[in-house]
Amino acid sequence: MNTEACMVVTTLALIKSTVGCYPDVEALIRRKHPYECPEIICLPITAGLPGYLAWLQHECQQASQENGRLGF
């Protein structure tokens, strides 16, 4: 692993998903990201608007059923 510091422009990406879909999301990022060791972290949702959380759960389940996991 290269530990040399460098100055580069980076972009923060927030991907909202469920913990069950995390392995697929991580695998996609690792395949597409140019860094050998990209910053990929999973943060728990500890609270949120109930309607939004229900929508997120529904969308992730639907995508999983339609595409065989996330279809990545």
C-alpha cells in the first residue's frame, strides 16, 4: 500500500442504502474507484423521518428482488 501523502481534489459521495445492501455497494465502489484503498465507510441510521425510512427500505428490497441483489 502506498503511504505517500499527495494533494488531490476529492469528492464526497453519500450513498443511502440498507445494511443488507452494503456488501454490493462496497463491491461496486471498489471495482470502479481508482484508489487502491478508497475511503468507504458505513454509518448507521439511528433516526429519521419514518416515511423516508420506509421508502428507503422498500426501494432497496424492490431493487434486490428485481435485479438479483442490487443488479451491479
